[in-house]
Amino acid sequence: MNTLFDLHEPSGFDRDGLRERLRTLAARGVFIGGSSWKYEGWLDQIYSRYLYQTRGKFSKKLFEETCLAEYASVFPSVCGDFAFYQFPSEAFWAKLFRQAPPSFRWGFKVPEQISVPVWPVQPRYGATAGLENPTFLDAGLFEQAFLRPLEPYRERVGVLIFEFGRFGKRSFESAAEFVEALDPFLGRLPGGWRYAVEIRNADFLTPRYFDCLRAHNVPHVYNAWTAMPEIQEQFAMRGSRTSDLIVARALLRQGRAYEDAVRMFSPYDRVQDVNQPVRNALRELVDVALVDGQPAFIFVNNRLEGNSPATIVAITD
């Protein structure tokens, strides 16, 4: 049966073909999507421009408030990076989940109040910039402020990602010291949810780190990021498969700063820098998940190549 979103195929982009490939993969437990979804650069690719007009003109407000429904008509999943910056309210969650079908699977980054040990020295942190975060790895706060409001939608949440930014020596001298803090925290987390851990210190990719995750059946997030080994290299590390779930986030080309990627690629309307190593690695993860019958969540960011829908077409074609 055709839907409203099928009536006006965006020109020059095989949205229907992508939709069918992603649906086939999702039916086998492999969920692929973007990092967020509110990108005007995807108009005439994923989004039908006519749906977001008010009085004959494009409405940015209408687009940002409603485009999730059209996104979810193509993609089976998305990573909600926005959750890193706040504890969303019950009303927020209710409005968000209403816009996507029950079959849609969400990944969410856990708020930084849980995963940042020292507040960055940046203007938005105000008087707390540079100070230690007293709620770092606070499992009680995480459960009360984040999981409880999410509870009505538990079955639709695929994975919750603890993103740990690059630690300085002030926070952790070594992987062993980090694991000493991480291990009891993971042990205190409520059951019934799938968690994943993403780190940005390449030297923390040690057997002790992987053993800790394995003990709690928590996957390491294979991540493409400026100061991390390539995803294929991470995957090849002994013991890196720590769970029955595969999670990957393709974020940045190795060696490229986030700000440079934003400047180079905005408004994210086309691929501008093909990253073949990451493409190959993501294909490999998909193949492994399918062969082993393991679920997987793979999220692709615009900042990797310039346009994540086209990147996803390439890795699933």
C-alpha cells in the first residue's frame, strides 16, 4: 500500500531502493540509520519538499517539527545524539515516539551528566567549565532521570550509548584506572536495556577494557573518529567483540577535526569525500552480523563524507 511519502519520489535519489534494502536488513536484525535527522540538505533525497511548505514557502519550523515521520518511512533506526545534552522530559519522549512507528528502533546517547568526568572549558558550561562533574558515573541519577521517563518505550529503544570523550590525565591515567571506575558502574545498571560503550582514547583499547565489557555483555562501539584507529583495526583487535550485539558509529575521517568537517560539508547535501576504509569496515560488520545472526546497530554521521544517506546507499548496495 502506498503512503503519503510514496506519492512524490524525491528526484535523483533512489529512496525506494534504499528503503527496501534497509527494511530487508532490519528484518534480519541489522538496523542502519543516521545520527539525527533534521537536515535540510536531505530535501529532495529523503525528504519531500512539498510537505514542509507554509503559504507556498519552505518552513524550517514545520520541517524540524515533523520530518521525523518521513525519515522513519525510509530508515529503520536513528541515533538520537541530542540526548547527550539533556535529560529529556516525559512530555518530550511522548511527542518524539509518536512520530515514528513501533517497529522503528532508537539509539540514544546517554546525557553527558553521566559520562563526562570534568566539564569542558567552553562557554556553554558557564561557571562549571573546568570543574569536576559530581554526577559522573552516577547510576542512580541515570536510572531516575533518564531510564524512568523512557520506560514506556523500552521495547523501541535498541541501544543506549555511553560516549566517553577523550580523557586527559587529570581524569584517568590509564585504561586500568578507567576500567576500575567503569566496571562497578556497569554492574549497577538496571537490566532489560541494551547498553554500549564508546571511548575516544586509543590507548584504552586494551584486553582489560574489553574483558570488562564482556563481563557485562556490553558492546564496544566501533567508532570512526579523528584520534581513533580505523574501525577495521578496532574490529580486528583480539577480544573486541564483547557482546552478542554489534554497534558502530561512523563519525569522522581519521585525523579530521569535527569543526573542519562541519565547515567542509554543510549543508550535507552530497558526498564530498569518499571514505573507503570506513565503508569497507561497515560492510564487514553488516556481513558478520548477518552470518552470525547477531543484531547490529550502525549509525552514519553526515560529517564522515558529507551526506550520510548516500554513504548508507553505498554500504548497502
